[in-house]
Amino acid sequence: MLDLYKQLKRFFVYKQLKRFFVLLVGSIIVLVGVFLIFTPGPAIIVIPFGLAILATEFSWAKSLLKKFKNKTSEISRGAKEVLKKTKR
């Protein structure tokens, strides 16, 4: 019984440490992306990359990433429509 308790405790500690490091790394990458908005850099690539890392452990990041994907798809469709109209 004690062995099972130790295994469960070790698993819980591992899971919490993993969540912490995912939060740390993902947040740093998102913050770098936000910084790149105000400087010349690929913020549009870096921010979703950070959100994708966060989405591996957090549902709120997964929903933000989904909204971001939907919005970029919408913008892409709108840009294609504008290009079609200007080619005529």
C-alpha cells in the first residue's frame, strides 16, 4: 500500500512539474511574440507557437488557439475575395 502511495505521489509531482514547465515555456514564447508585435519580427508565427505549447496542458489556451485559427482563416478568405475582385 505504501508503494502505491509513493507511486501516486511521484506521478502527481511529475504531472504538476510538467504543467509548470509547459506554462513557463509557453508563456515566455507568447510574451516574446507580443514583444515582436512592436518590433520587426514574426509575431504572427511566434504567438500561435506559444499558444500551441500551452494548449498541450491548458484548455483555455486550446480555445484561444482555435479562435486564432478561425480568425486567420476568415482573414485569408477575405483577402482571396479582394484579390479576385481586383484581378477583374
